[in-house]
Amino acid sequence: MVLIYTTFPSKEECLKVCKQLLEERKIACFNVFQIQSGYWWQDRIVEDQEWAAILKTDRLKECEVFEALKKLHPYTTPAIISIEAKKADEQYLGWLVSTISAQQT
């Protein structure tokens, strides 16, 4: 199981991209939440409200999710970070794998 973390400038853009990845079965599910961010951008410190997304997938779909995010993302330099789950509940992992492996209707 792989968790992919990324951030968006608005809830609408975040949900639009997450739902597309879900519909395409690149991910089994997503979580979105509002965050306060601080970062360096163009030689100055910026503080923003953003929307974070945690996308849940497997290692086989990880590259597909990365490539899709690069194409769909509104940011010039988006944070797209993959975190491999050290341990996951076996039933949940089975559901995740079967969900993203299922044929689209």
C-alpha cells in the first residue's frame, strides 16, 4: 500500500482531481482536509490556506498516479510525495487492491 500526499489551492480543484483518479481506479480512496501552509516560493516566505489530499493506492499504480497528478495539478511545482505503508490491516489492503484492480464499467 502506498499513500500519496499532495496539496491544492482550493477545495474544488482538490476534489476534482481526486474524484478523477478515483473514477479511473488509479486510487481506491482519498482523504482531503484544509491545512495552513508556510513555504519558500520565489525568494520569499508564503503562508497560505491549502487543501491536502492523501491518495491510497498500491505500488503497481503509484507511477500512474504520479504522472496523472503532474498533468492535472494546477501548481507549477506541486508537492507529490509517496509514502509506503509499513503495515496495513490485511482486510483493508485486500479491499484496496481489489478496488483498483476491478474493471471499469
